[in-house]
Amino acid sequence: MTANQTGARPGGFRHRRVIDNTWHKTACILCENNCGLIVQLDGRHLAKIRGDKDHPGSRGYTCNKALRLDHYQNGGQRLTTPMRRNPDGTHSPVSWETAIREIAVWLRAIQRAHGGESILFYGGGGQGNHLGGAHKGALMHAVGARYSSNALGQEKTGEAWVDAHLVQGHTVGDWERAEVALFIGKNPWQSHGVPRARTVLQRIAKDRRRTMIVIDPVRTETADLADIHLQIRPGTDAWCLAALLGVLVQEDLVDHEFIAKHTTGTDKLLPQLNSIDVGAYAAACGIDENRLRETARVIGRADSVSSYEDLGVQHGPNSTLVSYLHKLIWLLTGNFAKPGAMQRHSWVAPLAKWTTAYRTTPVTGARMLGGIVPCNVIPEEILTDHPRRFRAMWVDSANPAHSLADTQRFADALAALDLVVVLDVAMTETARHADYVLPCASQFEKWEATFFTTEHPHNVFQLRAPLFEPLPGTLTEGEIYSRIVRELGVVPKRAERALTLAARGGRAAYRSAFAALAASDKRVRGLAPTLLHDTLGPTLPEGAQPAALLWGLAQRVAVTHRSGMRRAGHRSAGALFDAMLEHRSGIVFTKDQAKHSWDYVTHPGKRIPLLIPELIAPLDSLATQSPTKTSAEFPFVLAAGQRRSFSANTIFRSDGWRRRDGAGALRLNPHDATRLGLATGATAVVTTARGHATAAVEVDPRMQPGHAILPNGYGIDLPTATGFSRSGVALNTLTDIGWRDEFAGTPWHKHVPARIEPA
């Protein structure tokens, strides 16, 4: 397919002068911190970008990647008309009316033949556009869908399940005050996650009263700042954390007062940890036993500890067990709900279900932790003759054909479906497999927000106003979902008329009408995103129709976090909603103190059950389990995905933003490079059980022997005059859906057995 067959509008860059001196408020869309930005515009370009000092969370902070956001807005070819797949695999433009009508016919036919549960919904937001994705709930209700998935299904669900058992929700560190900052498989210098990460890391590193500990097989930029870097062997995190717990218990460094007052289950758990052979586990992870013991003592004797685990361990072996052991470290030392320690926090809208109960997938019976279908099982839920297999897939602002394990297997699964619909701004790798591609306004062309509201003590939310008009031919997700739902004929007309009339009478009248209708007609609650968009939305100021959904979320905050909301100065849900609409730099929507973390814990007597029975056998098995997953055929551990200064997620449909490392180098230890006859700049072939790729080599002493690493965000297919070109390695051509966590089903992207040879 040629570029002009994609219905795309080319981007492009030119020398620009600023013709609009106004500074507009917005935010970064590249990671979960969503730092506040101010920008100046030149036509449809972001000409100047700076951190927004008025943003209550980031306070003027930003990293280098945010300064390149014009490459998102203008760097690739945009879709400007719906596209329909032809029998030969190419795509042709169709009108919105045709696309909506035909998609609705397909959805209804699949629902009638196989049930709405045969339609899998995937995505719905990425790192920057949760507001649009939230409207998919109305369509799921309309077709009776029960299964959904997103990127959390290959990252955070194991941790969420552990959290649900323990403190019943997500926790964050108090980084400004922690005496000890512990990072496990996490490099905040590059991947952030910690608000104002580089500023905070530098402050910790410069303060002699504080200690930074990093557990990571790579000497990262964060490890450079650390007081202690445990450079463990790849994949041995569980042994390392178990050994630290063994020392804490054996040397009586636990907080007995906290344990007695606030926990249960230690009568069985502590003997288990006391029996750990610390010396053997230290040897397994390649760390000197004395160094490991001293690290445990630093943690155990500190007045406060905050910690952060991330994809370095969540994409590796034993990831759910690692999450459990990690959280036991700060719970057994009493580092919860006190200044400088771990805290619970509020949400505008939870990103997952923090519950110990779970459903299972219809074909393989995989655990759906957090209510999410594990990404690694999706092909297995399709490529089968099972009567309950998925028959259709709806993909919203996501690119699973590139981001999920085993690209070819996933492509085969997409080809086997009766219907694939993709909502996106560009003809992505996933869109090329779709039956219909619906073009969306970009994240800077519509009202948008994210629900990564994970800060403590001041939790922040920002509604972003559009910087530009949508490109002609594109629609917001809210409008797309509204049209599909209406075409399906499921909108209750009486309720819609009543809500439309009530909206004209003001918010109080609307609230009363909505509550009454939701109580009498269950369809109103299920279709709430569309009803809010179409009835309340038109009454909002400045064309903020897509933000109508926030009215419902403000009601939720007022119920679930009323005290914190009022401490933040919002007397009611209506006042909170008004503040969301008015304050372009964002707002603090709840304020908590450390002691308020206990308000989120509802266990009997607020006592945290430390024993998770399902994870005791895996903990025991470490004593006999080999941490080595490599073989003579595949002797290297390849980490498929590393954050670097010029790597980011694939919403950058352009290579032009990278000032260095343009092709994404394969980093190797000098000893390995010499043995293989490779040098920096040489080309190597990386082979795994699933595929092979070529990459430029960068010899890096920060790597251990036997460990290799490739960056994330490369290997996307960019349109050219004659087809598509690819720069860098598409990592998931090398990964395997079978290599996944036994509990959560999360992939081992950071632990792929591989062979490396000169090209």
C-alpha cells in the first residue's frame, strides 16, 4: 500500500518563527507524570515548549522528551478519513456515515451470533488521552461486552493483585521526605514515574542524611546517583528481595510495634522468612552476602523508606512474587502511613480493579487480575475453535500489533477475527490489520486528560484545552462512540430528552434528573459516557463537550474521597467539576496527610493480612529453582525494552525527534563484544526462539557479561512513497507469548533468551 492510499495528511518540519506570543497551557503526553507545559504556537506547530510553573504537581519541571512534542503533532502522516479494508488487504477511504453504519451492522451481527462477550475491547488512552478512551464504556454496554485489556495487562496487574491483598490499593512513596529511597528495576532518571524525577533524585543524592538504593542488573543513570547499587544477575530479583527479607527477620530489624498493631499472618510468614538461606540467595543473584546484609540493615534501621518497582522486574521472571516480596520489605519495617514512607492515595478514576477476586478468560482460563485480560493470552483466546473465542476486537488509541509479545502470532490472531476496528491518528501497525480505521483528533486538538492521579499528599488533576482545531475529517473519540452507540439504536430516548431539558436548567437540576433516571433505568448508568457527552456536554463553556464525563467522575470523588476533596478546598462535587473546567494548569483535587492512608484500608481492625497463601509455594521454590533461563543455543539474556534519552512510546510516528541513537543500539558488555568480534558501530544479528533482527552495536561497560539490551519505541513502520520503512528493531518480533508470569500472565520482555552473532 502506498502512502496516498492511507487517507493520510503528511506532516513535516520547517524553519519557524513564533507568530503567536501567547503561552498556552497543556501537558506532556509521554509518561504517566503528564508534566504541565506552556507552549507558544506557530500555525499548527508547537514552536516553543516550557514547563508550567503553575502546575501544582510538576511545578515547572519537564524533561528533554517533552520539548520534542511537535514531532508527535506534526511528525507523521495523519489519517483524515475513515478507511475500510479491501479484499486484497489494502485500504480505501469511506465516509463517516458509511463506516459508522457498516461497523454497527457488524457489531450487531457478531453480538447476535456469538454474544457480546465475544467482542474484546483493547486500549482506551495510552499515556495521555484517557478522557476519550473512557467513552468506550458506553459501547461495551451497548453490545454486551465483558472483556477488555490494555497495556496494564502486560505490566501492572500482578502488583495490583498483591496490593489488593495487602493495603487494598495502589501505593506511592513520599519521595520528598523518605530517608531511604529504594528503586527496584526502575530508572526514574529516564522513565520518570516519580514526580519531578531528576530534581528529586539529585536532592536525595546530595543529602548525606538520606540513602538511595538501586536494585538493577544494569548500571543506570539512577544507579550512578545511588549510595548502594545491587547489580544483580538478570532475572534474580526474587532471590535478592527474599534474602533482604531473610536478613530483616533473622537480625530482628522488623518493626514489632507496627506488626502487632497493624498486621495479621506473621505467625506463619516470619518463620518462613527466618528459614531463608541468605548466603545461598546472595550467591544466586551475584551479590556479596555482606553487602546484601548491610543493605538490609540500612533499610531496617531507617526512620522512613519509600520504594518503587517498575517494568525491570514486572517484565521478568517471578514478577508477582517479586511484587509481594518488595511490599513485605516496607510493611515488615513499618513503612506505611507515616511521613517519608509508602502511602495510599485517591483517584479521579481508578485505572484497574484492586481486588483479590478475579474472573478468568473464556478459552484459556487465565486469571484476569484487575479485571483485565492478560495481553499474552489474547492470541490464544482467538486462534482456536473454542465456541467462546473472541470474534472481534475494538482497539482504541493503542498499537498492540507492535507492543505485545510475538508480533507474528498476534498478526495471525487479528487475521482470524471477523471484525477489527481501530481508532487512531495514524495508520499504525495495528491499523494496517484492521477492517476499519477511524481517524481521531490528536491529543492537542481536543479536550483531554489522564487518570494517572497517583500523587500524595496533594493529588493533581489537569483538564487540557485543545491547542488546535481538529484536522478536517477527524473526530474526537467521544463523538465517534456517540455515533456508533446511536447507530446501534440503544440510547433511551425518554431519558435523553429528560437529561437534555434538565441540563438547560442548570447543574443542580441535571444532578437530580440523572440520579432519578439512573435509579429507574439501568441503561442510563451503562450508557452514561454517551448521555453525558450528548446532553450535558453542549452546555459546557468553551466547547468543552468531551469533558462532560468529568461531571460524573466529580460525583464519584465526592463520595469516595469527600474529606480529601474538602481539604483541597472543593466543598462539593459541583465545585470540583467547576474547578476542573476553569483551571488550565490543573488542580489539587484531594489533600491527604500520611495518617489518612489508613482511611483507605478497610480490613477488619485495619489490620493488613501479610500472608498471601498462593505465593508461599513460589517463595519456597526459590530454594530449589534455578534462576538461569538461558541455554547453549540462546546464551544471552536480552532485555527487550529500555528507556533512553531518545526513546519513548510509539505515538511518535517519526524518527526525526531523535538527536542520537537513531536506530536504537544493542548494548553489550565489552567482554562479550570482544569475544564475539564486535565493536561499537558494528552490526549484530539477534536471534530468539521466535525470530531474528539486526541491530547496531554499542559496547557498554554498564552491562554485565551475558546481558544485552535494546531500547523501546523503535521499529515502527513509517509510510514512504512506495510503502513503509522501519528504523530500529521491532522488539516483539523477538518475544514469545509463552514466556510469562504464572499468576498475572505478564510477559518476560526483560528476560528473553537470545543468541548474538556478527552480521
